[in-house]
Amino acid sequence: MEVKIEQSWKEKLASEFDKPYFANLTDFVRQEYTSKRIYPKGSQIFNAFEKTPFDQVKVVILGQDPYHEPGQAHGLCFSVNDGIPLPPSLQNIYKELQDDLSIQPQRSGNLERWAEQGVLLLNATLTVQAHYAGSHQNKGWEEFTDAVIHKIAEEKEHIVFILWGSYAQRKGAFIDPSRHLILKSAHPSPLSVYRGFFGSKPFSKANQYLEQTGQTKINW
């Protein structure tokens, strides 16, 4: 089965594409796109991989579900298209960035500038039905994105994994902290942001680790 995904990832994940769960997932997703409004648009399902090839990954930020309202999702977790109002979680991410590194919040919520520097902005589930949060969970995407994280954690060294909230932390529980930096905190959503997200300083900690391990820091 032909999967349109960036070439380095295609090679790394080739064995996943041949598994029965992925065939079932593909059938499900294809059917959903032909019968319902699904986000992101089909050409952007694998946008995170397109913007951040395997060899360029330095940081992984793990989200859960694409945004499910019009114009928002474009295949990068926590990111929205230019011209779209900032969702609450992203507003809080920008607030923490300002507090951590004195970086003034951008008007745009498009995080492609991070992805192009080696920040893999990976959602656990890569598609969603319009207006129905979580509607494509437990269809196979989680197994696929688990395989992505395993591949990074096992084949690369000195990656920064930023795990916001309990869902991301469970998904990354197997990552070896002796080989990688794992930054955990509460999720930036308004429901949990005051439980330890604000003040967690993930951006400066990530850059410090990247510099210590001989890598170029991220211009957040």
C-alpha cells in the first residue's frame, strides 16, 4: 500500500504500513474523508513528518488530537494555520514561552518555524471529525504514533521529549531517561495550566540540554 509520507519516515516506518491494523486504519480514514468533514485536509495528515524528517528530529512535543473546528488543524500538534485565532492551550504555551525566554508572543499560531528546526509536533491521533473531539481515537492511529516514538527513542540519542499532561506521559512512559531528556508537566489547557505548566520552563531546559549534547538550540 502506497503511503504519502516524507521519504526518511517512509523507510523507518515501512514495517508499520504492512501491518493489518494500518490497512484497517487506512480504510476507516478513507471512508471518513469521503462521507464526513474531517480535519486536517488529507494532504496534511502527515505534515509533522513532512516538516521534520527523521534525521532532523531534536525535540518531540506530543499532543493528543487535532483541533476539530474549521481552519485550525494542519497536521502539527498545538499549531493552527495563519490567520486563525490562537486556541487557549497555544495562548498558554506562548505565555510560558514569554515567561521562560522573554520571547514576545507571535500573532500567528502557526508553529512550522519550530518544526523546520527539528521539533516534531506529533499528535497521537492524526485525524478527527469536525466538531467531535476524539472521534478518531482507538482506530489505529495510537499504535502508529507509538511506533514513531519507539523508532525515535531507540534509534536516536539525546532527544528532548516534551510530555504535557497525563496522556502524553503515559504514551512516552517507555522512553529511556538515560539516553534522552524527558520534560513532564501539566497540560497547557486552561483546565490544568496552573497545576504545574506555568513555571515549568520547558523551552530553556530543552535548549540547555541541546547545547550540552552538542546540538543547535531551537529558536523558539
